[in-house]
Amino acid sequence: MNMHEEYRRKCISIDEAVGMVTSGCSIAAAMAASAPPGLLGALGRRRDEVENVRVFSALLLREYDFFLDPSMKGHFLLESWFYGAGERRGHELGTVSLIPSHGRDWGIRKARFDPPDFFWGTACPMDRHGYFSLSLGVGYEKDLLAVAKTVVLEINPNLPRTYGDTQVHISQVDYIVENEAPLYELPPIEPSTEEQAIGAFIADLIEDGSTIQLGIGGIPNAIATFLKNKKDLGVHTEMFTDGMVDLAEAGVITGRCKTLWPGKMVGNFALGTRKLYNFLNENLAIEFQPGRVTNDPRVIAKNYKMVSVNTALQIDLTGQVVSESLGHLQYSGTGGQTDTAVGAQMSRGGKSIIALRSTAKNGTISTIVPFLPEGAKVTLLRADVDYVVTEYGVAHLKARSLKERVNRLIAIAHPDFREELRREARRLKLE
């Protein structure tokens, strides 16, 4: 049987694929823009036929009934490594539960300790050699595809063909569903005045020839704007974003000084607009690698002058960073913050930067606090914090005592809260 005959033999409908799901089974589904919209969109139709079906995924950006319809409780449970708006709503409904884990471990730990019955992913059409490209994400997808009992790929011709460790051969796939669907696009967020100030401070910390890791949102977008005059930057990141495209096209990102994958922009998933997806398509300068590679601090540390930038929700006066919860409320996830922050500091000439606005809730509360609220989840330990940046400046905390950390963090807090923070620091014997 040739490859094309094998492809046709393995093609089934979405309803047939979803019909294989039985009570008590588990499904690993690709994340973010790689999530299979046809399969996940049809899953909820099995509600009255199944119970206790678990779905492993992260940052599902479309609205899916199987975890957003309250009647799905008991039938399906989404176990997510990273929350977006939908997962936060599902958490309140009891249809979503967090998997606490560093980004580097998402795939390998689940594969070892809780392998799925099914893997559902997306891929662009098969090439003449019988290979698919998993396209926009391999953070954990290939690790779970390798151990799943049944592999189903949703083929979408709109997906870009990407290179690196994205290839899957037809012989590794049990079933194929075809579904031409628009790609999920995340519009760029326009930076606020405060975020622009933060971006300018951070850009000053990034030297020519550095390799960078940026996230997504107003602050990373602002940073990209202020990097336009830098030279020969490289990229080793979790997520490819639109801002990186702008820098590459401006000649700022060249990768010429990189010590690991020189000349290549390295990441494990992509999320942005059509501009980003078009840039990734058949681009030999792009290297997708699994999260166990991109997020391994030992791998990150091989990059000369590695600079990791992550955002936070709160930080206390001793340097404990909260990036994933608001008190007891789970807001996002651990992701790669610890991975990249630790790896960057292990790099020769490297830096780790935590960025946050000095206030929240329209300026009514300080994000720099004397102590963390009840239930807050510490994402980055104070021993692993290097630079902290707000719109009021930069606090370098590495190798600093508690007394010095207090002084430096209060100096970059919002002026309206500095006196109160100073009083609390004295009460808590921190200065």
C-alpha cells in the first residue's frame, strides 16, 4: 500500500473520530492555535453517552461546549496546564482543573505517569514523502502523540508548514479527519503608557548580540518597539509572536551571535496573527523544538547573553513573584517562567527580568506588596529573581539582602503606595 492509499484508508469523519471516545478515557489535545477545532467542537455532543472523560490541554482559545456548558460536569473534565479566559470560566463551573507543572515537564511527565488513550492534534497536509507538520505547536504534542493508544490528526490546509521537530509520518497516525478551518488569531495588544515605560527600561537592559525570550501582551509588544535599534539579536523562546516578526524583518533579529542554533529562531509554539503564521510558513530560519528542549534551563543556558522577560501579577517586598493567581483564584499557570528565568541566569552574560505595572484595578492597589495575600501561588522563588521592572524603574535584586530588596522595590513602586509599604516593612522587621 502506498502512502496516498494509506492516507485514504485512515480518513474518517469528525463524528466517527469523536464516536470512539468512551467513558473513563483520556484525550491529549494540542494547545492554543494548534488545538483541533473540529474534534473539540464536536466532543460535547457525546455528553449523554459518556462520563468521566478527561481532556489534557492548555490555553484553549476558542469556546468549546465540553467545558463551558455547565451540564457537561461529570461527563468531561478539562485538565489544563495553562488557563486563558475560557479555562477560568470552566474552573468556576467545576469542568476545568489545573495541572501544576513547569513548561519543560508538560509532555514528558504526563507521558510517563498518566499517558492518554487518544491524541488529537492538527497538521498541515501530507507531503510527497508521507510527512505531516504539526505546524504551530510541539510544546508537549509529540511526547503525548508517541505514547497515546490512538492518534488522530485534524488536517487543515490553512496551517503553515513549519520545520524543526514538527514532522509526523503517516505510519504514526491511526486516523485522519479533514477540516478546513480559519486559524485562531490573537490581535496584538496596544501597549499602555505604563507598559511603554516598562518596555523602554527593559530594552536598555538588552545588549546587542543577546538572545531573547519574550511573552505576549502589552509589555512584550512595547519591548519589541524599543528594540528596533539593537543589533544581531537572537531568539530562544517558548512562544513565537508578531513582535518577533517585526524585529526579524527590520534586521534586528539575525541570530548571528547565538551559540545554540546560530541563525535560527527557536521556540515551541506560535500564537498571533496571520502575519506571524505567514512568516513561519516554510521558513528555514524557524526551528520548532519540544518544550522539554526549549524550556530546559540547561539548554537555555547554552545561549550567550540570554535574556528572559516574563510578566507578573504581584511581587512581595522580599522578591516572591506571583504570576499565575489572584489570591486563591487561578488565573493562568506556571508555564515557562521558572524554566526561562533560571536558564537565563545560568547563561554567560544572561539576565532574567520580571516586568509588572506598579498598580492594578485602575491604580487602586499596589502590585508590590508587603506580603502575599492568602492563597497566592508563588511562581518564581525569591532566590531565583534577578531584575524587576515597573514603569518607575529597575530593581536589581540578585545577591541582595532583604533590607536592600525592600529599598529597591519600594523605589519602583507607585509613589502613592511607597509610604505605606515603608511602614509595613518596618512592622514586619524587613528593614
